[in-house]
Amino acid sequence: MPVMLRVFRLITVLCCLLLAGVALAAQGVRIGVLSFQGKPETLAQWAPTAQWLSQKLPQYQFEMLPLNYEELDAAVDTGSIDFVLTNPEHYIVLRNRHQLRPMVTLNMLINGRVVEQFGSVIFTRAETPIATLESVVGKRVAAVSVNSLGGFLMAADIFQQAGVQLLDRRQAEMVYLGLPHSQIVEAVKEGKADVGIVRTGVLESMQSQGKVDLSQLRIINAQHNLDFPQLLSTDLYPEWPWTALRHTPKDLVKATTLALLQVPADSAAARSGRYQGFSTPANYTVIENLMRRVNVYPGMRERPVWQVLWTDHQAKIILLAGALLVTGLTMAAYFWRSNRRLRELTRVNQEAQASLEVAAAAFDSQVGLVVTDDVACIKLANQAMSALLGYLPQELTGQMTQLLRSDSVPEFTMRKVWQDLQLHGRWQGELTCQHKNGRDVPCMVTISAIRHPSSGLRGYVGSFTDITDRKRAESHIRELAYFDPLTQLPNRRMFLEALQTAMNAALQEGTLAGIMFIDLDFFKNLNDAHGHSVGDQLLSRIAQRLMLIIGQHDMAARLGGDEFVVMLTHLDTSESVAMEQTLAMAQAVHQALLSPFELDTASDFGDHAQTLRYTCSGSIGVALFGLLEEPLTEVLKRADVAMYKAKHDGRNLIRQYDPQAQKAVNERMALSNDLNLALRDGQLSLLYQLQVDARNQAVGAECLMRWEHPVRGKVSPVEFIPLAEDSGAIIAMGDWVVRSACETLTRWAAMPTMAALSLSVNVSPRQFTEADFVERVAKIVAETGARAELLRLEVTEGIVMQDTRLVIDRMQELCAMGLSFSIDDFGTGYSSLSYMQMLPLAEIKIDKTFVNDLTSNERSAAIVKAVIALGNSMNITIVSEGVETQAQKDQLLALGCTLLQGYLISRPIARESLEELVALQNQPQLAG
């Protein structure tokens, strides 16, 4: 029965252990860390380390718990945490109480240097006379606590060596403020204490945060240690240990130890924790000795057992010693020496075994490792190396390291590797390795020389990390930086770099090169009509055609928007021949643009998908470079000027650089700049040209925009209207004209002679195709209170060449508001009966070119007669423009045209003058 009971108990214990292991895995891993600077700061510092461990060991979930001394002691007592990261003094206390197991020691990174030790700083205010340890006697000293290593014990030991006992109230008044250390600094600054004791690094940290000015403090007993980068007043002691509690599973301890030893110095965890990494546990005996010297721990001051026995049983010990002295002295000495030697051998063996286990685990890590002899012959390779390059470990054994290297690695790179290994014993950098199947594998490689103190060089250890993903990301970033994502052509940045290179090469080789700027004509209209997705299709197709046309050494690039550029290199040395070669390529590009494009018009506006056969054209400017040394901007400027010359001459043309064109472009740009200020500065004005009927009665007027330049004087609309169209200024100018016309209609509503007159306003194609044109007009009419039925919008026949459906829809929307439409300059553009039938027109204005020839040209008279008849049959009002003679007026009336406009009727005049003219015409009628 007792046997069965023991078996049952054994099974119960095993089940409990298994359940405990499952619970640990399920609940995660908790790490208690001493918070000496405030819990939020401590959590921010160490949380990334816990995240790194969780990523490295995905079967566990690590959690950092910032705790003060009391909370950390309680957590260890209750076993609610698995690991402890605390200062060495606290570790000694916990180790003696709970048998903690040290794993690794923290290596701090301070100002770019690895620091494995820390100390205390003793300081006072700069204005106090306290300058030495002895002068602290009788002063008020602030510290963290009597048990704080950096915040008291280290300093107390230094004071003790100087003959000052801080724990003696007759020599110093101690004030313990607890954590964080910043409280001690504030107490000294505010005069609540004369002297402060803090851990090294606290003052520098507070200075970087702007909380303290070190020039206002004096460091007492300053130590000038060249190997230590911080203020220091005491000896240096080992940094914080990372320890495991007894209940923590050994496999978790081992895995965590290996993971901590592998934390990269450049990782987010190391940067946040401000450390370089972790190393094997330091020797903390010096801490125990310090604690004994200071005598603040009762357990550390207990008398040895032999001293207690001697005091309590002195007589018995003397008798026993006398009896055994002769017979046992030799044997005792022998056993003592043998046992001591055995313990030493056991310790050395255990340490060696532990080191071998750590090394073996590290060797089987995910980093490729190879070990070679002193002539670079591979002796050992791990599985990660096999996975990296495809060779089995046994296939690599005995091979030279050249097998691992790609043939693409330059020889001078390898010479640099061996030179660094000989001079510094270490080399790190990127190398291209070669997989067994022949493909290149980019790797980050670290090679370290293995040297023995007596025998010298023993071999090399190399680590290999695959950086293919990083290289791919770098390549992607380069594509984003140097290539246009839509067309896959080089972008502006890459083109400018290539142009500079080509300019230098042309000067060195004595050859010429050419450049052509390509700007698509009316590309905005395509975008507005069908959406940007259709426009993007066109840009991509153009890029494809350019790549098919240009030569192997030439370059096509997209500068942005609808602008492309082609650079031709290695042209003839003769300027005339080189220009012919460039113009020939420009002609090929021009023809490629004119060939129709098949575009899918499932546009951004939700239209039904259909194929659009679109014919594109472009204005092309060409220029040469390489004739002389000049800035890159000058080359671009010449091609740009030539391109603008092509646009100015009517678009869809090729023009080469001409100095006269440069002058014209400069003048055009100056005028364009002035035009942008004209509306703001009130330089624009409206004139009104009267329209009358057959009885010479006023029926309406047309608004005509004029520009009075402060320097140039009157600028013709023929000059500034095209500029406004190109620059986009016509949008704001057109809105201003519509608003001014509506304000005039509102004014006339209160004038009996003017109330029935209509006003015609010219609307440009670019203005009309703006997406919110209808809304803007409606808003202006509503804000001014004008009668919409008296406002007439004049458009040219060219507007029909835009998206016909869109034009009709917008015209119908505006007509629904009461506005009406007139076709201006009828007969000079794309006159078609079909659009007259489709468009909601109220009026047609016969162009003045036909009116001018009316009395002398039978064809003009026939055209005018036909238009009048057509208008009458379609119930569309006909207005004849440019009536300048009485003969023209008489013939127009005879042909049936009842509305007239021109200099014979009235020149364009100011609004007030028009009002006076109409009032004068109506006087006889009013008198009657």
C-alpha cells in the first residue's frame, strides 16, 4: 500500500509539472525590470526588447514589467515573474534569498562606445564651497536608498575610504528620496540637499532632456577614466545582470540566453534600450565585497560559523582540537587540498560544458556560419549555410572559400577583405555569394580571425546573412526615385543626371548630341472629357512607341504631365548633319504620335466601356549640345524655347532652336506674367458693343474684354486671349466677365430703357470644359440676382470638337436655368448642320469676314443668304457681325437678317456711354 501511495504521488507531481509548463506557455513570459527613472520611461526603454524576444522565440510572449524595489521583491517572493533585470546589488540580495540564476550581463552603448560597467556620481551646486569628500562632513546628503548600489553604496564606499562615514549621523545627515534618481538632482538644485548621489548617466540624461544645466553643478571626487564616457566619482562595477528565477524552465532560460546574446546592436530593441547587447555573466564578487565593506546588510555582517562556535564552546573546542590535532591534521590537510582541487576542476568543466552548449546552439542558429583554417580551407559549416547556398555541409568541408564567392566580386574587393583581416582581425561588408545552382546571392558577411596567444593565427570564422530582400527593396526604392511609375520611362531626376553625363561625354569625345522636347497638344481636353485613366493609357502607349523608335544609346524620359523628352547621343561632328539626324528622329516621333491610338474609355466618370480611336499630336522642339561647355539649364532652355515656338506657330509642328524664337518666347512669357496680375490690379475692363434690329432699336449688346497695360498701353485681345488660354488665366478672367455682365443686367433692371436688353458673353472652350463650369455660372447668377434669360453665352464652333455629349449636357443644364447660347464666328470653323440640329442654340452670329465681302463677293452673299434662310427655318436668330457700311446694312436687311452689330451701329464703348446712347435712341419714342 505505501508503494502504491508513492506511485500515485509521483504521477500527481508529474501532472502538476506538465500543467505548469502548459500554463507558462499559455500565460507568456514576464520580466521584472527595476525602474530607476520612472515607470513610463523604463517601459519605453525595455518594451522593444520584449518584442524582439517574442519575435525571436514565437512560442513565447514576453512582457516587461517596470517595478520599484518593493514591487520587484514582492514579485520574486510570489514567483509572479520569470526573469529579473536589476542592478547588481539588488541581484546579490535576491540571489542569496532565492537562488537566482545569472544568464547574461548588460553591455550599455554610451556615445557610440560599449560600456560594461557603471558607477556613482557625487555632486553639489557649483556655488557651494563643497569640493572634496572630506568637506561633505556635516552636510545634508540626498541619496536613493541605503540599499541602492549606484544611488548610495558605491559612494558610501568611497567616502569610507576617505574617512567619512555617511551612516554616522554625526558626520552627515542622510536623506533617502527613493526612485527615480531625478528626485535627488531636483533636491540639490532646489537647495533641499547640499550633496547628491546618483548613478552614472543620470546627469547626462537629464541635461539632454533640458532638466539640468551641468555648468551649475560641481562633481566631487571626479574620476577621469579615458575608457568611461560619463561623469564619475567612484570605482566602476559590473552592469546589470539578467537572471532567471528557480521555477523558470531550463529550456526557456537557455533559449532566452541565446536570443539575448544575438540581439543586433543596430536593432530597434538595442537603440531603445541604449545598449550594445549582452555578454556572458560578469563576476559580481566585487559587489559582494562592497556590500560587506559598507555594512548595511545584516546578513552580510554575520560572524563566520567557526567564530560563533569558538565563542560559545571555547573549552570544548580546545579539548577536541587537542585530541585530534596529531591524528587528524595531516589527513584533514590532504582532504582539504584534494577537495578544493576537485571543486575547481568540476567548476572549470561545468563552465566549459556550458560554453560548448552555447557555442553549439549559436552555431546551429539561422545565420550561415563557416569555420576555416589559416589558409581559408573550410573545416566546418552549419545547416543555415547549407540552406543559404545549396551545398550540404559535407560538400563544403575541405573546399576553399573561393567556392562561396561569385565571379562578379572584383579582385580589389577581396584584397581589401584580406588586408583588413591582417590589420584588424575582422572584416564586415556586403559580398555576392554564388548558390550551388549558379545564381548570385547577396549576403552581409562578417569574417573574424581566430588567434591563439602562443600559436598565432588558427583560422577564420565567417557569418553569412541573406540580404536578397533588402537588395530587392533598395532596387524598388531606386525605381521609385529614378523611373516614372506610369510609363516606366526614366523620370526627370534620372534624365537630368543622364543629360549631364552626355554633355560631359560629348565634350570629351568631340561629338554632338541632340535633345527634343515633346508636349502633347490638347491633352487636357482628353482628360477632362474621358477621365485621367484614359489619359494615363495614352501616356503609356506613347512611351511604348518612343522606346521602339529610339536607338540603343538614346534615352526617352517623361518629365511630368504630358511632357516627354528624347536625348540622342553620338551624333555626327558636323552641326548641320547632327541637326538633320535630330530632325529625322523628331519626324519619326511626330509620325508615331499621329498614328491613331486604341484607348479603353471605361473612364473615371462611369461611362460604358468602349474603344476610342484617338489621334494625338505633339509640339516638338529640338536643339543640339556638345558644341561648347555650358550649364545644363541652357540646353534644356533651348529645347524648351523651340517647343514653345512649335506651339505658338499652331501646334503639331517641329521647330528647331532659333535665337529669334528665344526673344519671342521671352516677350510672350513677360506678357503672360503681366497678364496674371492684370485682373488683380484692375487693368482689365469691359466694353459693350450694341446690337440693333431692323428698326435700329437696341435689342442687346456684346461684352468685350480689354486690357490697359500700365507700360505697354492697350494690348490687343488677339495677343492676350491666347496667352490666357494657354496659362489657364482665362478661367478666372471668364468668371469675372460673367459676373460683370450679371451685375450690369441687375443694374439695367432698374432702368426702363435698358431693362429688356440682353447681354452676350464670350466663353472659351477651356472655360466651358471645366468640370464645375455650370455650378460657377449658376452661383454667379444667383449671387447677383440677374435675369438668366437675358444672359447669352457665346461659344465658337471649335467647342463641338470636344466631347459632344458632354457639351450638349452642359448646354442643356444652363438652358434649363434660363440662359441661351449663340454660335460665334459662324462659318469659319467646323460648320455642320448636324451640330446645329443637336445643340440647343438660340442665335447664330455670321462672321464678319463674310459681311466684309458681302457687297463685292457673290459667294459671300450666297453663304450669308443660306445661313439666314437656315436660321429662319430652324427658328434660330441670326446676327451679322462687323457691319461697317450702310451698303452692308441695306443688303443684310434685304436678305432677311434683322439683327446687326458692328462699327456702323456702335463701336465698343463703356457701359455708361452705352446707356446714354440707348437713352438717346429712345428719346423720340418716349416723346411720342
